[in-house]
Amino acid sequence: MSIHRAVLSQGRANLALAALFLGAFVTGTAELMVVGVLNLIAADLDVPVPAAGALVTANALGLAIGGPILTALTIRLNKRAVLIATLVLFVLANLVLVLAADYGLFVAARALAGAAQGLFIAAGFTAGISLVPPERMGRAISVVISGVTVSAALGVPVGTLAGQAVSWRGSFTAVVVLTVIALVAVLVLIPSVPAGGGGFGDQARHAFAPRVLAVLALNFLVFASLFAVVTYIVPFLESVTGVSGALISVFLLAYGVATAVGSFGGGRFADRNATRTLIVATSGVVVSLLVLYLVGAVPFLVASVLLALGMFGMGMVPSLQYRVVSLAGPGGQLAQSLPVSAANLGIAFGSAAGGMAIGAFTASATVVTGLAIAVVAAVVAWATGFLRPPAAGSAVTRTGGQEGDRVLGSV
């Protein structure tokens, strides 16, 4: 991947990465917070709850489809400018939610916010990688990813509580304020990051190469396996584990914290050997889901399994991103936006598959469904380990790493 590296001290680089983390955290919070206040939004807009649920779908589609499109359109622009413009767009989209009362406008604003989030994540990866030495690429990626996972573990519950205590519009007002703070941080802390590589046509040829699509397929399978189970974890806890009431929140918080820790720590494993990390982590998901099915009636063991599932599941995300960028070679800049799209498609598929399983059988059937998908993912992870980046460009290797894991082109 051809990038221009900014010469920053480690302290300055860490502050810049913190700005990217904050931006990812805020956009991730806004994406998921709707779920916790969906009934309030439906009542306020005077629409059925399923119609309000379209706000979640619109955001997901905006992110999965609009993100790559905006990334392609801005591929030749300075990434600092893209980050700034994206946060301004995100502020405007969320102001619509705060001030407007038209349902159709709400749906459009959510789709726009999703597209802006996808662009911010892609530009954030490129900017983050440019701020650190090549051997810290995985950790830079993990900082951006962690912003999203921490938002799920912390930002969403806090935002939901605020929405219940004050109003759902108050929660999104807070999102606007935090986005402005993130915008100021980007303005102050992120240096110029000129675009590298060729235009869209040249990048697309590498970004959509079969070797890249194979890892994107793995990304799809990983998230499908996780969300076939996680989407319906509350019914599982209630009917199989025998947990109810406030105790369910403890289990969910444990899983959320584990995903945040896994995504942040996973960057180090990506730097060491992303290929091996994917094989180990997908195998860990298989074992975790198998154990969850076997010990589902034992609360303590279920809590432990959810911790492991969160760590393995999200711990491999930096390596998934790492492999996509490495295998794309000169098309890495465009490829940055594709894993999040694959993940969202996987979430949609997994949720649907789990829904069919629980509808036809019991809550335990969702775990079996997730386990079956995870087994396929583990096989694909092993198979993608044989893939190598394009020969063009110079390889940057590290001690103990697998040759070809770190091909960044000219850096």
C-alpha cells in the first residue's frame, strides 16, 4: 500500500491516534445507540417500532454501501481533509435527528451518517498507518477498530441510559457535541496525509483481486457466526441459562468489555503474524461456541465463555483488516473500506440465520447455527494463510513474522 508517512514523535503519534479513536467511538455510538431508544423514537415520530427499526437498517446500508463509494470518490484527496469533511457531514446528519420530525428525513439522515462513518473508518486507517512505523501498523489499525468496539461496550449503554433519563434527542445532542470535539482534535492533532497510490481504476483492480475477496469472505463468515448467536443471546440467557432481569446486563457488559479488550490487544498479534492470528482466533470461536452449547445451563461457565468469545471474535478484527490491506498491495487505500462492509453483510446474514433457527427450534439452535458457520470460517482462515500479496512493491517484514504478511508497497 503506497502511503506517505508523517514524521511524528511517539507522543504526538499517540495523541493523533487518540483523536482517531474518539472519532470512531462517537460514530460507533451513534450507529448503535438507536437500538436502545428505538421505542422512544417510534413513539415520538408516531410510527410502528418495526418502521423505527428501519433507522438501524438505513445506517447499516449507508455504511456497507455508501462508505466504499465515498472512499472511492475521495481516493485522491488528502486524508486529513477527508476526516475533517466526514466529521462535519456526521454533525449535520445527526443535527437532523435532533431538530427534525419527519420520518423520511430521519431515514435519509441515518443512511448519510452511516456512509460518513464508513468513510471516516477507511480514512482513519490510512491516516493512522501513516503516523506510525511499519512494524506498528496492526496497533494503529486496532486503535481505530477499538473506538467502535468500546462504543458498543460503553457508549451505547450510557447513551441508552441518557435517552431513557432525559430524551432520545438529548442523547443525539451529546453525539453532536462529542463529534465537534473529535473534529477539533482532528484539526489540531492530525497532520497532512497526502493520498498515495493510483486512481480508482488502478486501486480497484488490486482491491477486488480474488486473494482480497477471499479474506473479505472470511470477514463475512466471522461476523455471521458471531451475530447468529449474539443477536439472540438474551433469549438464550433467559431460556437456557436461567438468567433474567438486571443480571442479563452483567453478562452483556462482560461480553462488551471482552470485545473492546480483544480488538485493542489484537493489534499486537496482527503485527506479529496476522495469518496465524486468524487461524488461532477462528479456532477459538469454534471452541467457545461448542462449549457454550454444552454448558449453556451453567451461568458461571456461560459468563466465562462469553468473555472468551468476545476476545477471540474481536481480537482477530485487526488481523482481518491487516490482511486485506496487505493482500491488496497498491489497492490498499480503497481496500481499507471493504472489511467493514463485509462485516455488516455478515451481521445481517448471521442475524437472519439465527432468527430462522430460533423461530424453528429453540434458543440453543442459534449457537449450533453460529458454530456451523464458525467451522467454515476456521477452514477458510487456514486456506487464506497460503495467499500472498502482489509481487509489485517492496515487502516490509518483521522478525518472526510470516513472509508476505506485511507488504505495504512504498512507504
